[in-house]
Amino acid sequence: RDVLLPKFEIPDQFIKVEDDADNGKRGENAFLRHLAYEGAAKRYPEITEEIRERLDFELATIEKTGYPGYFLIVHDFIAAARGMGVSVGPGRGSAAGSAVAYCLGITNLDPIMYDLLFERFLNPDRVSMPDIDIDFDDEGRAKVMQYVIDKYGASQVAQIITYGTMAAKSSIKDTARVLDLPLQDANEIAKLIPNLKLQKIFSLEDKVLKDVLRADELESVNRLKSLADGAGLEAETIKQARVLEGSMRNTGIHACGVIITPDDITKFVPVSLAKDSELYVTQFDNSVVESAGLLKMDFLGLKTLTLIKDTVTNVKLRHGIALDPDNFPIDDLLTYELFQRGETIGVFQYESPGMQKYMQELKPTVFADLIAMNALYRPGPMEYIPSFIKRKHGIEPITYDLDACEGYLKETYGITVYQEQVMLLSQTLAGFSKGDADVLRKAMGKKQKAVLDKMKPKFVNQAAEKGHNPKVLEKIWTDWEAFASYAFNKSHSTCYAWIAYQTAYLKAHYPAEYMAAVLSNNMNDIKQVTLFMEECRRMGLELLRPDVNESHYKFKKKKKGSVRFGMG
């Protein structure tokens, strides 16, 4: 069914009488346009033709797909969050590709500057519900949830249920408990199960099992099968566990999903109460709730935003300087030097030993390097990192299959790293529409062979008509098919690279204040506290023991180059 959005109150001057008659959205569209252009005037020194064209395209798509209310609702609670002093992330996922979202203050990175695409978020040719996930600092998330409850009413807001099912090992243990099979025997059976469902273990042929399992796992599976063929309590346990596997075992609450309805929620979905939530909880889980046409919002708590906020507070207390992380200079030398030395312990998403090693080899000098590494440092595309590093330093030549590719592949040294690059090149080389480019991106990412087989001749023929060599086009397509399933969402990488840059900037310029915040945000994990204490010592910071006269609840910077332990 159509998405059921709650009624959003718009100012009187934008209300259109015709909307009441035909349930239209003229008023909402007019108000959204007003807010977008008002925001653009603040975001950009001058609204150029390119910016105007982009905003008009996005607003037309939003109007065509019928989602102006969605943007207005999100804009409203994000503005409220900022007003309450809650830290809001720069964006996450494909929503960062929207210039309207940027102008409304929903996201905080300019998509036009970073070549981020709106159609990656909302396809003009294939209407699907947009999905804006928002990061809040984990201490402020509850305030935003409360604002939404107060605005729309507790009877129109609900959390989403999750259903836990019985996995192979838990079904063995639960069955054993009921059948009084000794715990030791139950554990022995459970240990025999590899990372496969019981249903597969007992239905797959021996030859197939031999291909998917290691030798020791195959031996365990054969022993499990021989136990199942026996006549004792073990055999009965395995038999009943096979029946129970996949059954519902328990319910929980979705960590961040919230439903907002236009009227009392009981008119749309069945609800229940949960012991650990004061709100209603839908009895439909995530997938069903969305297909039932209900508005789902994800309110995510991100600890790093709390960490940045705490550091800013520490700096204000010690130095009287009010920092604005959203306006840190993007070309700060000290920050890039920190990345180049690989001193990234405590830096968001760049702190693993592997990433530290690659940072030392890459020696990033521009923000584009950080975005690319955020996208490449994942299983699969990691194999391209050595080549990426060599190309940056001129050890390996940077080549482009066609001259037309250079414009979009230059920042990644000729390597296709992002899905957006495939989308832009398909538009430039073959004249694909924005909608077609998004269909291609999805088909490549999900390896939809039927769709790809249909699109390939269209790509080759249309690009050949524009004067490109068909043989080279075939090669480009083959390369895309090989890499596109690894290619990452540039919008998401850009946002998270920016959060990483903010943390690195603070660590480079205000090391004691930053490490005090890092330690405070990991107080409950002794392993992490130990790791960060070591990092403090490496940085030459003195750690002062807890002191009843000086310590606060959290860790705090004291005199120059020292951090006082918190009492929390």
C-alpha cells in the first residue's frame, strides 16, 4: 500500500485548498521548495545554475514520487535535535547524495562538491520509499525519540519487534533440556555442528558437503549423522531439533527502528507491550512493517559523536575556545601528518592495525584519499589497496580505458572504487538516464544476471554510437562486472571519512582533551581503557591516578600534557 505518512503541519501561507479535495501534496511541495532554497542561500555563497538545476531535479523527483512530507518530518526533528544540543552526524548511507537534504540541514556534506548522486537515494524511474538513517550522539538519541513522541503522540509512535529463531545449536540444546539429555552430551552434539543448518546437513549429498566443509568439519558431520541414525536419546534429540530449527524462540526490540503513523497505531498494525520499552511495539517485524506502508525511521546512536562533543566541551573548559567540528579546515597539515604516521588509535574507523599499516604506506594528502580508503578497506576490495597506493606514489602508471573516464576516476587514480563512478560513467559514455544508471548499479551489486544481460548491449551500442571503441567498451563492462559487487557507496564513505577526519583533527590539535574523551567513552570496557592508556603513554601524556579532590565523573585534562582518571 502507499506509504502512510503522519500529517505534517505547514505554515498557513503554503496551504492549498485543492489538497483537501483530492488529498494532494501541493502545499507540502511548496513548503519544501521554500525551505530548500532558503537553506541553499545559507549553504552556498551563490546559487549557481548547476546548484539550481540539481535542486529543481531533486524537488521534481520528490514531488513525482510523493514524498515531500517525509523530508519535512525528518527536517523537523533534526532541527529540534540541533536546538536541544544533540550532536547529529553528517549523514549516512545514500541520503548524503541529496542536495535538498543538505540544504535542509538533514545532512552536512555538500553532495555536489563530492559527486554524490541523488538517484542512488531516490530513483526517479522506480518509486521506492526513501530511507534516511540518522546518527545522533548516543546520549542525545533518547531526547530526539522523546521529541517525536511528544509531537505525534505516544499512540502514533511504536518501536519494532524482532523475532529470534532457533539456530542449529540452540535447537539441540533446548531439545536436550526437555528430553533430559545430560548437559555434557548436549554440548558434545552441538560441537559437531559446523556453520550450517541441520536441514542442509541432512539434505545435501555427501559430495556437496565435501566441497563446502573442511576435513575436520566433515568428520564431525559424519559422526552427527551416525548419532542421528542410532536409537538412543541422542538420536531423538537430533530428530526433534531438526523439526524445531528455524522456529520462533524469542522476541526483542529493533535497536533503532521507530514507526510513526498518521493516526492511532492500532488502526494499522497489531501492537504489543514489551517489558523493556514504554512505547508500543509492533507485532510485525521490520520487513512486514515497511511493506505495510508504514513510515520507519532509524534513530542510531553513534558513540563517536559523543566523543567529539566531549572533546569540544573539554577544549572549552581548558582553553575557552568554542570549536565547531562541522567547520574544521579540510586541508589541515597536522591532521594529514597524523594519518601518514598511522597514529590512528582512537580515530573512528581507521584504528585497526591493518588500516594503520596502509595509512603509513599511502601517506594521504587529500580528503579524497581518506574517502577511498574507507571504501576499500573491506573484504573483497582490499586486494586493490596495494595498487591504489602504488598509483598514488607514481610507482604504477595511472591508466584510463577511455579519455572520458578520467574525469570520474582521477581522484581514485584510475581504479573504480565507488558505485557512483559506475553510475556517472554509464551516463557519460552511453547516455544512460539517471534511473537506468541506478538500475545498473543495483544489478551489478546484487549480480542480477538477467538484468545485466539486457543492459550490456544497450551500454555497448549507445556508447559506440557516441564514438567509443566497442572492444574497449566490452572490457570496461567486464571490469565493472568483476568489481561492481565490491564497489562501495561513496555517500556513506564520504560521511564516515568526515567523522574520522574530525576525530583525527581533534587528536592532532588537542591530544590530552581528545584522549580524556576517548577514555571516558570506554570506561565500561577495561580492555579498551588499557589500550587507550598505552596510547596516552606513547603520546607522552601523563595519566594521573583518581583523586577524590580533583577527579570528575569522566576523565579530564588537567595541567599541560596530563589526564586525570575519572571516578565513574
